[in-house]
Amino acid sequence: MVGLIVQVVDPDGAEERASQAEQDRVDQQEQEAEEEAEAEHQAEEEAEAERLAEEEAEREAEEERQAEEEAEAERLAEEEAEREAEEERQAEEEAEAEEQPEPDETSGQRNARQSAESYLNYTAFSREGLIGQLEFEGFSREDAEYAADTVEVDWYEQAVLSAESYLDYSSFSLQGLIDQLVFEGFTPEQAQHGANEAY
């Protein structure tokens, strides 16, 4: 008996096409996986860049805040130094005045000085405010100025007392209080000191 060997021929190449299709599917899956991995990597890089940007923004904000605090501290230190220099100057002038013999007062000067002392005993005045009050009472400008310059008074302390008096019966912003004190005749330095101490 003769055995027959039958060879199946694929005339249409179906098997080869199927193999190629499978290879194409595998290649597509690999490409999609690579693209997904690349997208994930980019997302991680963007998230890291965003985190670094936020940290940089926070650092810059902190540096700006520190710079503002240092500038404010420097400004306050300068104001304090100016106030101390002014007080030292006044102390020197007072010391010089004590060393010099007091000139004889006229009756007008004496009365103006006594009135000035009386006013200062019950309320606060700036130098200009006190002079204006004495003039209102009928004293000459010269006698009023003499009285304001002769009485023992710390105008910076008067600014503090005046600021406290304003705050007792009305509300002011810090700048508004400074402006009110300047309006009352205090110097800008005295007004700044008075408002800062009372506010």
C-alpha cells in the first residue's frame, strides 16, 4: 500500500498575512506603550516644574516680606536716631541756657510765661499752638514766642499727649492722626513720634 503525502499549499498567502497582522498589532501595542510612558514622563516633568515654580514664588515672596520688614525696621531706627539727636540737641541748648544768666523779664514776658505754664498744666500744645493761644489771649507775638521758648516742656511728649487726647474721643488712621498733629502746629517729626507712641 502506497502512502500519500499531501502538501497543503496556501495559494492566497493567508497565513503570512495573519502573521503580519499579528506583528503589526504587537508593534502598535509597543508604540502605544512607549507613547503612554512618554506622556507620563512629560506629566511628571511638568508637575515637578510646577512644584519648583511654586517653591520659587514662595521663596521670592518670603524674601520680599523680609526686605519690607528690614526696610521698616531701618526706617524706624532712623526716626528713633533723629528723635534722639533732636532730644540731645535740646538738652544741649537747655544746658547752655542754664549756664547763661537769665535776662530780666519784662512784665509782658513774665505774664506770658506764667500763662503758658498754666495752659500746659491742663492740656497739650505744640509750640505754634501755644504761641497762637497766647496771642489769642492778647499777648504780643514776641512775648508769646518768649514764653513758648522759656517754659520747660518736651514738645515730643506734648505730641504724644495730644495724640492720646484725640484718640480718646475720635477714631483716626495713623496717617490721619499725624496730619492732625501737623495741623495743630507740631513738626512732622514730632507728629510722627506722637502718633506712633499713642497709636
